[in-house]
Amino acid sequence: MKKLETFNPSTGECLAKLSITPSKELQAMLTRAKKAQIEWARKSIRVRANLILKAYEKIGDRAQKMADLIHKEMGKIPSEARLEVDSNITSISQIADKVIEALKPEETTDGVTRTTSYWDPLGVNACITPWNFPMGMPQTLMIPSLIAGNTVLFKPSEEVPLVGIEYAKILNKTLPSDVLQVVVGSGEQGQELVASDVQLITFTGSQTTGKHILEHAGKGLKRVLLELGGKDSLIILDDADLDAAAKFAASNSFRNTGQVCVSTEKIFVMEGQMREFVNKIKKYTDEIQVGPMIHSRQKDHVLQQIDEAVSGGAKIIYGDPQKTEGNHLQPVILVDVTPEMNIMMDETFGPVVCITAVKNENEAVEQSNLGSYALGGVVFSTNLDHARSVARRLDAGMVGINRRVGGASGSPWVGAKGSGYGYHGSSGGHRQFTQLRIVSEPL
Ligand code: NDP
């Protein structure tokens, strides 16, 4: 049987050799998932949610063990690993309540007819997730789907299968058999899942893979939800608190070693403030602790972007990309970049940020909106009206003013242009895991 090896990205140590799910077994799992879905959907939505909440009590008991595993297999620093686990646990009961509320049947009348809308489960959800938040990403896609009455075939990234298996194992302590099953493997198994007779494909990952999935899912008219990469900008307006902006920039560019879909990768600052801002961001970057990159391919991609930029005239003003050890790469800050450079157009997904001095906010907005990505963006200003007017000119699906991009709890997580296809979170997002049906009767 073919094996999948998983490694500690910091030390290179092989953590486990796992059996890859063979094609035949994947088909058998799908058959079981379809069968289980009928019974699962018969349970009330509250019962389904409660079973999940019960499992989360067990996750709570093992929070530190889970964080240790994330640290070991994905490489994020211990405090960030624990934060990922804790924030997922803390949010779960509210998510459950919001899903239940979003999927309550709704009545509409026009004086002649009464129509009831129902949000029914779709069937089996193939849930394919990346490695950068090995518990957070599966939670986001699987929990609303399960509560809605779907069963799930879950394929974690080949970089973090142990976290995926452990997370599913704990959920399966309370879920009925075959409601949640794990497919172990690489992109090959992902492709098999996409080609199989599932009704819904939920995916978080790169734009390239997302396009591939959409193309293949289209043949079977399968429902698809894609959360893709980003190339987020930070615009610092002339009336911004420069110190706060620099502090945010250092943290949001280098958190999780820059391996976050909404990392700040491009910064635009007014010409007259460039020098002061650069001094401040350097100071705050000194305080940042980063873990390793996930693997050498990701590190090589980042180094190649830096090399190309430097050959094209960009200047490194912080860090030394030559000083790397294993998968480790310390934060790098570049200036004198130009908009057409690959590092300004394509997702970096590493500990690098590019700063551009601009003449005015129009130039900043124009450059922010270049390219196919439009996941998030941030605007800093002490004048809220000013910040809002710039925020509304950005193509990004999510914009933060003087803060990160994620909204108030219960708001959607949404990418625009090439950063997403559908969205999750919020009533509208929870409903995307379902089939809408209506029944109408005379009044
Ligand atoms: P990939 O797209 O490489 O992989 C994502 C998942 O898809 C993995 O499980 C992968 O398997 C699987 N896969 C790979 N090829 C195929 C295929 N042809 N068909 C089906 N499945 C396939 O992304 P990464 O794991 O490298 O994650 C990083 C990316 O995720 C970044 O672009 C980042 O921006 C994005 N992301 C977006 C978020 C958002 O909310 N918008 C949040 C977090 C990350 P395997 O790994 O085993 O090869």
C-alpha cells in the first residue's frame, strides 16, 4: 500500500508514514457516506449541532495536545498554534447557533400564496483543505456543512494529515459512523474526490488548484465553494497613526511566517511619510518571532520572487534571504518594487512584504487593485470617513479599517475576483452548504 510521509518542517524529522486511501476504498467510503447521510439528515438540526458541541468539549480537554501537534506538523510557533485551537473552540457554539438560525424555514406571502423556503442538505461534501490552519480551515468548511445535514469526506493537506486525522477522530467520538471520514493522500486523492459522485465540493487553497477543481466539478454540475489565495494591500493614508500602522503591518505581514491568506504583502505609504514608516516597521519587525516555512518548495518560491525583484531593481532594507537554514527564513522587507514585478502580482505566502511610496491615495488604490487577487485589504487613517471612502474603492472582498480584515463574529468570509467563488460565514454563507427548495400553497 502506498504511504504518505509527514514531516516536522522545522527539523525535517519524519513524523509518520500513513497509508494513502486507495481509489477503491475511496469509492467504498463514498457509498457509506451516502448511506449515513440519510439517517444524519433525519436527525433534527439541534441534535446534529449538539453532537458536534459535545465533541468540542473533548477537544477542549485536549487543547494543548492539539496545539502541540499543530506546532510539530505545521511549524507555527507554540503561541499561534494554541491560539488557533482556542479560537476555534471559543467560536463553536455561536457558529452552531448561527447555522441553525440561518437554516430555519422562512415564509413569504403575497396575499394570495404562502411560500415556505427550506434549506436542505445537499448530500456528501468533499471537503479539501490547506495546511496553514490545519484545524481552523477544516472547522470552517466542515462544521456548517455537518450541522446542515451533509456527510463529509475530508481530505486534509498532505502536509498536515496527522492534525486532520486527530481532529476528525475527536469529532467522531460523538458523530454517528461514516458521517465524517478522512481521505488520506495528496492532490491525486483530491482529484479523485472532485471526480467522484459527491454533491458539494468545499475547498480552501491556492487559486491554481481552485481553478482546476471548478473546471472538473463543472462537468458534473457539482456545487462548489472556493476560498482562494490573496495578495492583500495595506494603504496608509496621510492622516494615519503611523506607529499603529507600522505595528499592525509587522504583525500582519509576518504572522504564521507570512503563510496566511490575508497576510499583508503590499504596503502603500505617502511619499512624505515613507522614511518614518520604514523606521517604525523595522522596529516592530525586530520583535516578531517566526517559525519555519512549511516546506522547501514554498521557501524556494519566496526566494525566487525576491531574487527576481532584486534583479529588477528592488532593494532589501530588512533581513537577509541568503541567511536561511532548512525551511527557516527570517522576515524580509523590500522597497523600490514596481507594479509589474511577480512579487507584486502573485501571492508570496511567506515572510516578505513590499513597501511602495505613492504620491496620493489614487495611486495606492490603483496599485492595490492590480492583478487577479482580491481577498482582503486594510486602510489606516484617523479620519473614519476618509478611510471608508478609500475602503469602498478597493476590489477586495473584505476590508479592515485600522484593523484586520475579518469582520464582527457572524459576518461572512469572502474573497472577490480570483480570490473566491462563493463564501462562508453569515446566514448567506451557511446557506451555501444547502439546497434551497420552496413549497407554495394558496392562502
Ligand atoms: P493547495 O491549493 O496546494 O492545496 C489545497 C488542498 O487541495 C490540499 O489538500 C491539496 O492536497 C489539495 N489539492 C491539490 N491539488 C488538487 C487537485 N488538483 N484537486 C483537488 N485537490 C487538490 O494550497 P495549499 O495547501 O498550498 O495552501 C495554501 C493556499 O491556500 C494559499 O494560496 C492560501 O492563500 C490559500 N488559503 C486561502 C484561505 C482563504 O480563506 N481564502 C485561507 C487559507 C489558505 P495536498 O496538499 O495533499 O497536495
